[in-house]
Amino acid sequence: MNATGTGRPRDPRIDTDVLAVTRAMLVESGWEQLSMRAIATRSGVSRASITRRWPSKAHLVLDAILGATPDLSPFEGTDREGWIRWVVTGSAELFSRPEVRAATPGLLAAIRDHDDLRTALWRGFSGPSTQLFGSADSGESSTATAVLVLAAGAALFTSLIAVEDDTPALRAKILELLMPVAHSEPETN
């Protein structure tokens, strides 16, 4: 029996297979050539099963490259310096993945056109991670958000535009520029 008690239980293999096929097809053929129909055919899952789980290609691709919830395990036990280090490193790692690089231009357009998707993405991923930077009462939330925007924005920019400059040396410099935030006094409201 499924969680709601009605209908057939969900087969987790479908999610696993569809997400893996989506990632592979993004790398092979890119965002423009990717379709729900092609994913259904290749994964051996009905298109109806896919659209019941993901209402659009953008929803499916986001789930395939990011997962349904953020992985906060790299932040466990870190201080502010460790948090900043992981945001810079994790952002660079994310945007260097081939499936993410293939999906990003199309996803940016989809997110621009679908406020609900943009809002869910930002709140679902930035909120939980920025809360780990410090207490919201101390005003650190805006500082954490700024660091997240700067680190992720730099990683996005270098992965798509400044590809020749996307080096460990540049990432180290970005980290060096952001690290004083770890030692700054929390803002007061």
C-alpha cells in the first residue's frame, strides 16, 4: 500500500531509471533534443507515469541533476568557514558536471518563464543551506544568501562563459575573496 492508502504503490525503480536516462540523454543530445517522449521510450516507462511524477521537462531535469531535496551532508559539523568553503567548492562541482552544463541554458529559460519552478528551486535549495550558516535572528541569513549567490553565480558564469578561466586557481581566488565573511561580525537587525 502506498503512503496515501489509495491506488498502487509507487515503484521507486521508475524514478531511478527515468532520472538516470534523463542525465544520460542530456549529455548525449542536450536540452533541446530532450523530450518526455524520448525519455519514456529509452527508460521503458510510460509517458503517463513520467508526467504523473514530473509535470514538465524542466521539473524532471531539475530533479535529475539536483535531486528532490538538497544534500546538506557536506555542511554537517562545519563552521562558517567550512560552510563558505563547501558553497564555493560544491557550486563549482555542480556546474562542472556534464549533465548540468548541458541542461543549464534550457533550464534558465524555463525558470525565467515559470515563477513557481524558480521559487521552489530557490526556496528549496537556498533556504535549508543558508540556515546552516547561522541563526536567522542574528541577521546572518542575508550574509549567507549573498555568499551563496556570489559562489553559485561565479560557478555558473565560469562553467558557461569564462570556460577558459574555470581553473582551480580561480576557484581558490574566489574562496579567498569570500573567506573574510566567515570571520566578520554577524549583522544586527
